[in-house]
Amino acid sequence: MKISLIIPCYNEEESLPPLYEELKRVTASMEEYEFEMLFVDDGSKDKTLPILKEMAAEDERVQYISFSRNFGKESAMYAGFCNATGDYVAVMDADMQDPPTLLPKMLEILSTGEYDSVATRRVTRKGEPKIRSWFARMFYKLMNKVSDVDVVDGARDFRLMKREMVDAIVSMGEVNRFSKGIFGWIGFRTYWLPYENVERVAGQTKWSFWKLFKYSIDGIVNFSDAPLKMASVGGILFTFIAMITMLVIFIRALIWGNAVAGWPSLVCIILFVGGVQLFCLGMMGQYVSKVYKETKKRPIYIVGETNKKDVVRK
Ligand code: UDP
Ligand code: MG
């Protein structure tokens, strides 16, 4: 049995050495399995690539795919899935926030045959800014309401999967990728393994609040058309209100003949409805832009350098 570990890295020069040590320890304790460590360098600007090359030189299990520029974690994970050859495949962060020590346990659960994948879920958000946790919780609530996929609160991308599941992910070649949604959409029986949040070993997070916010909007747009429906419902509602108001004004003018009063409220209504219209237009723009990107069919990642023979390019 072979296990592929996919590790997306973006400017991880500080975390790679401790991670590699840990991986060596963990894999040594699992002798019955063959390992492949597939590091995807997502266009790092620091010494990540030279470090990977060093590791690859001394350990044949280490493989690297280096992108021509930064394509984002989603692209890096996809490149990993496309190139992993193991019977089991795991994705994990380079900063050890996804503890490799959980791997034996995950394998044990998978090998019972009852599940197709073991995913991990943080039960605490220790060490994370409060406001960020709050937004994250709101996002998961909203996402589960409006989309047709289940996204678990606190779910990490860290998971171990069977080959069948990986093939399913590879077959989803969409350009706008949102893995948490994709994992949920393809189905399969998933075991959720809870664990306490671990802070990154070294270096800094690559996700600013703004980047996360945009990512969450992407997630909703990619896996739900509820906002589009919301626009129609809003339109119907406003038409209805307008009809009632017209009737009221008409009758009032007939009885009292007072047609001039009320311009402040008029201005408010025009501004409000104008705002709602622009908002809906912008929302549709989000979907149009996704369609636009999808139709261009640009590659999801571009390989600049690799030590892998027959690397898959998608
Ligand atoms: N990452 C990546 N490309 C990016 C940003 C991040 O490959 O553009 C990788 C990063 O190297 C790490 C993982 O994605 O292995 C998670 O990133 P990070 O730890 O910064 O996110 P956080 O854990 O803070 O959400
Ligand atoms: Mg991290």
C-alpha cells in the first residue's frame, strides 16, 4: 500500500525543516506502508524551493512540483491530487497545523473499510483572533443554509482519502475551486476526526482577513445560486410594495387632493431601491465573472520546475 502526502507550500522555508523531521519520524513508525511526499511549491519567493531540492536529493520519497508563480492553495492542492499515485492520499499544510502524528490514527479508521475518507475538524480556535472566529462561524452557518453541500464548521483541508475519492476530485476540473465544497459535493463516507487547534510552527499565515473574506464569497458563489434567487424574490417583494403604495397614494390624492408632500420619503425610497438594484447587479456580476473565467479554460496551474517524471499538467 502506498500513501501520498500532498503538501502545498508558499514561503514556508521556516516550517519545512521541522515538518520534514516530523514526517520522517511518523513514516518510520508506519513501516508497512510506502510513502510519497509530494511538495507543491506555490511560487514561493523565499528559499522554499532550494530546501525542497535538498530534501529531494537525500530522500527519494520527496517529490516537488514548483509553480511558475503563486496560484493559490487551491491550485496547489489540485496539482497534488492530479500527480499523487498512492492508494491513499492525504493533504496537509506545511506549517504543522495539520499534525502528521494524526496519520496513523486516520489510517486505522480508513482500514476498517467503513469509511472512504477521514477528515479533520478543529474543535477549538485557540490562538486565533476572536473576530476572525466569529466571521468563520457565520460563514459556515450561511454556507450550509444556502448551498447544497455540507460544510462542517472548523473543517480543515487535512484529510486522508481513498483512491476513488481522489479520482473524483481530479475529475472536477473547474477553474473556480473551493475544496471544502468539492469534498462535500462528491459525497463518499467521511469520518470526522476532532482535534485541538495547533498554532503554526514558524513563519506567518498567508491568509489575511480580506483574503479569507473574498475566499468565503467565492465559496458561496461556487456552490450556491441562492443569491441569484434572492434577487428575484427581492424584485417581486418590491413590486408588491410599490403596487400597494401606489394604491394608497392614488386613493389619498382622490380624497385630500394633496399630491406635493412627501418628497423626503421619495428621495429615501429612490436611494434605497437604487442601492438594492446595484447590489443585485453586483451579485450577478460575481456569477458572470465566474462563468467568464470558466469558459476561458485556462490551466489551473503552470509547472515551472519539478523532479517528477511525467508530471500531469492541468
Ligand atoms: N499556501 C499555498 N499558497 C498560498 C497560500 C498558502 O500553498 O497562496 C499554503 C501554505 O504554505 C500552507 C497552507 O497553504 O501550507 C495553509 O496556509 P496558512 O498556514 O498560511 O493558512 P492558515 O493555516 O493560517 O489558514
Ligand atoms: Mg496554517
